Amino acid sequence: MHQFYPNSVPLTLTHWEVVEVDQHHLDKNKMDSLQLTHIFLTDKGAAKATPIPGRITFFNGGIQMRKTAFFLIAILLIIVPVTLASAEEAPQKIKDFAQSKLAEYGKDPVIVKAVAAENTKSKTLDQIKNKDKLWRETAGIDGFMKAIMENECGQYLRSIQKSKAYFAEIFVMDNQGANVAMTDKTSDYWQGDEAKFKKSFNNGTGAIFVDEVEFDDSTQVYLVQVSVPVWDNDQVIGAITFGIDVDKVE
């Protein structure tokens, strides 16, 4: 499996755009070992593009890989952006961890109580989206965000986060994907249109969703989001997302 590490990165395709390339060590005659140094990448899908310095080493992987090398050289020579992959499938240890330990939190009494209480407020989707818009436009942490972090469930999530080094963040959602509690400010208030909620809530039937591993530039670690359903007896009432530091899970 390819993994993306600064200063030594196997090359795969799509989602990343090369915005600056130093073509040192570019051997046009040796197609099974193409090396590019000082690559600067920007995530085209991110709300804010972040340059990531790194080095890409392209190893021979057979016919398909060599064809890509030819293609890449042609693109570089005419100075056209190249796209590279930004994420990788989570390792089996994370999938196993999700099915065992993380899934158990979906039945935790403190979390279940908080989600059930939020669901009784019967918020409309328009109300949620209006609040989401304001959330995304607000810099820093305002009073509403702070309340979600400091309510009973938020404090409980922080105690869970502090208990293990691999917990980067934790947030809980209601039955529409709106935040109920969180350890850290999320990028938006409503997760209802995102895979983390859609696949874990799963139209009320519940499922465990392990997203792809991505390099987090702000923390300089490899993170994966794992989302599990919140169960009230045999009914799915919400979801929890855990940001997991992959390298710290044994």
C-alpha cells in the first residue's frame, strides 16, 4: 500500500496538483526510476490550499507504472500541472479497532443521553443549515461553539480524548448530522451531507465507516476519521466521528 510521507513519497494519481517542481534528478532515459525533488503540492479540494514540501520518488511498478512515467515526463516538459493522490486506504489495524473499541462508544450512556436530548429539539433542516453557514463564517470559537465543547457530553469527550494519545478529535452528531458535542472546533456545524455521517447513520440502520488516511498539515501527522452509529437500545439516533492518529494505534 502506498503511503504519503514528506521527503519520501511513492507516486500515485489524482487530487493533488503540482504547483512547483524542481526537476533535478529527472532521468528521461531511465523510465523505471523517476525521481522528482522539492515538490510543492496543494490540495485542490481543500477550503484553503496548503503548500506541502516533499520529495516524490517514482519506483517501477510494471507496465502501468512505466506508462505513467512517460506521461508524467511529457507533462513536466510542457509545464502542465500533474495530479497526485492525497489519501490512502486505512490499514487493517484501524478497521479492526473501529469494529471493536470505537464501536462501543456508540452505546455509551453519556453520549446516548446527549444525542437523544438534542433530537427532541426537532430542529428543521433550514435552521441547521443557517446555523452551519454562520458557523463557517465565524473565525475562532464563539459562545455557541464553546457551549457545544463544554456541555456535559463535550467534557466527557475530552476525557476520552485525553485518555489515549491516538485520539486527535472526537465529535458527536444528532440524527440530522448536526453537532451535539465536540472536543475541538469542527470546520462546519452540519455534517449531514458528508460521508462520515451518511455512511455511519446509514439512513437509520447504522454502519461503521472508516475513511481514508490523510496527512494533516496542521498537526503533521497521518489521520483517519472513523465514524460509528449511536444506538439507543436497537435504534440508531446519531453518530460519532473519531479523528485517529494512525501511527499511535498499536
